[in-house]
Amino acid sequence: MDSAAEKKATDFLGASFNQDCSSLSVASRRGFKLYSLSSTDKLDKIYEMVGEDACMVERLFSSSLVAVVGLTHPRKLRVYHFKKGTEICNYSYSSSILNVKLNRQRLVVVLEESLYIHSIKDMKVIHTIRDTPPNPGGVCAFSSHPDSGYLAFPGSSQVGEVQIFDTINLQSVTMIQAHDGRLAALAFNTNGKKLATASEKGTVIRVFSTDTGSKLYEFRRGVKRYVQIHCLAFSTDGLYLCSSSNTETVHIFKLEGVKDSGKGDEEPQSWIGFMSKALSAPASYLPPQVTDVFSQERSFAVARLASAGTKNVCCITTINKVPRLLVVTAEGIVNVFNIDPDTGGECVLVKRHRLAEGEETDLYFDREMPEAAVATASAALSAGVPSQPEAVSPQSDALPSSDGYDVEAEKDSSGEAQ
């Protein structure tokens, strides 16, 4: 790859999907872009802003509201109405912004040891959660459903404890003991009733009920090696859960009916079912690690990436009435896979797009990214901006007092924000 192409690759700093996985936001050293995900053949550019760099871009559904954090000013949040070409407001915080989440009621800003909750209506801070356990990775999840408004974040820096907070009623909901090790990733399903969790070991993924805090599912990603989980994401229908990591394999789990803990009269027919039954009550003398391996569900489908070791984000969405897995890597590549909803198995790679300044092209399989480009993008995606703590409150510039962002005003007849 020549020097010009290498520079374009290193301009890419990050990507994120909106709440219903209908669009893709791309951050770069030159600004940001928004793409529609209505086709697998090409990425249709919706909007482009050229100017100040961006390392984090979050769009509110299909509306014109976007929240942007820059690499040069990692403590400043800028909120834009891109169709009008105006900045709604900007806030400065006491340390680097590690994550930003939105739904139609709230905007949440995650710092290493605090979280700020804003009202979408006027962008004012309505609540602050201070002195949280150190969270240098900005691990959190935010329900996109307006009625629940649940926010999940680590409740401990030593073990996998999850704190769930209600951002609508501004009160704590529950604490879930999810893992023995520290948390690496969290994700809510669309209605906020289920929460997926993964620890830094990355071998087991669990799904909990947010109403009761009880464990609903337990999936085993692997047994041979620990991995770093980069992303967990439910499909919009809640039937699937995908998990990407620093390996080349993306796992898809199927959330079928919760199994009854009571044992029926029907005997298990498969050998693993037979072993599971054999290892239940009568074999309780065996180590729990052994029985856990047999009771945990395995992935329904898998997808293979061309490379491993870099940060990535994934989602499951429906394009042209076919379920697709989309994975965006730190090399600035969008991988599109087909998922067989009946049999699962190996997902078929149907398209690869390269995200580069001035071009959105199909990617030939013999192209490779330079190591320097991969390292730069991976570092930015890992939210590795150093924290600069100060004992100050967020400061707002040009915050509108009464003409804030109105989500309802942008909804069409179907109820979707435009």
C-alpha cells in the first residue's frame, strides 16, 4: 500500500452503530461521516462533516442528532443537529470522556470515575453518579427503550459486579453478581429486559433478567484460551447475541426459550445431553468447573475475520429481509456476513467495504493494512486517551435554554425519528 493509502487508513479512528443498527457512524482525524445500512452492495453516505477530528460519534436512532468527542479535545462533548448544520451545545468535563450513550430521553457521558446523565430535551445535566469504581475502559450499556432507560456499569473494579441504574426515575435498580473477574463488556436487548455480560477472561457470556437479576442464559465462547471481548450486541428482535473479541472469530448465540430447571420425564437423546443429566445431582461431587462446561450452551453460528488482535464492533441487523452480521474492525473495514437463521453454522462473508477518506470501496481480499495503520486505529478504538482529572463540574458553552432538541418533532408517521 502506498503512503497516500496508508495515510487514509490511519485517518480512521472509530465506528459505532446507532441504536437500531440502521446506520453507521465513522470517526476520523478529518471529522465524521454517517452511512445508511440499507444495502450490502454499498455504503450510502448520509452526511459528512469535515473539520475538527472525532474519535467517538454516536447518532440518536435515525434522527439528525449526533454526539461527538474529539481526539484533540477528549474532555469536550459536542452535540450537533447535522441537518441544520448547527451545534446544539457543548460540554467540558473534568477528565477524558470514555463513552457516550443515548436514547430518546437521556444522554449519558461516562468518565473513569463518574457518569453524567443529561436530558435530551434541553441537554442539561439532571443527575451525576460520582465516585464509581475505576472504569478506565468506559464499560457500560444503556437501554435504547425510552420507558426503561436502564444504565448498566461496573459496580466493582475487582469482580464482575454490575450496577443497574434507572435514568428516568433517577434511582438504583439492582446489583448483579455476574462474574468472578472484572467486567469487559455489557449490552442490553432492545426493551431493556435482558442484560448480557462478559468478563476479562472472555470464556463465558451470561444473560440476566433486569427485573429480577436472575441468570437466564450462560454461553461458552471457548475453553482453550482467554480472550479480550470487544463487543456484545443483541439483534433488534432479541433472538440473537453476537460477541466479538481480539481473535478472528465472532460468535453468535441464539436465545431460545429459557430452559426449565426442573427435570422432565423425557430422557436426553444426545450424548452431551446424557452427560449433562449424568453430571447433575448424583454427580455433585465433581468440581463445578466440570459440570459448568456441560451445562453451558455453545455458539449457534460463527464468522471468521481476515485478521485478529485489533479492536472491533459488531451488530446483527436485517438488510433486504436477511439477517446479517456486521463487523467493523480497527483497520477501517466493514465485514458483512449472512446468517442462516435455521441451521446457523459458518456465516458467509458477502461483502467487505473499506472506510477511507474520500472513498468507500469494495475491498479485495489480497489487500493488507500496514501495521502502523492498524496500531493507530486500534489504539483510538480502545479509548486509550489518558485521563486528566480535575475537581470541576461539566461546563457548557452556548447551551440553548428553551430551544433544545425535540425528538418528537422529527418523528414521521411511523414513529421513527428522521
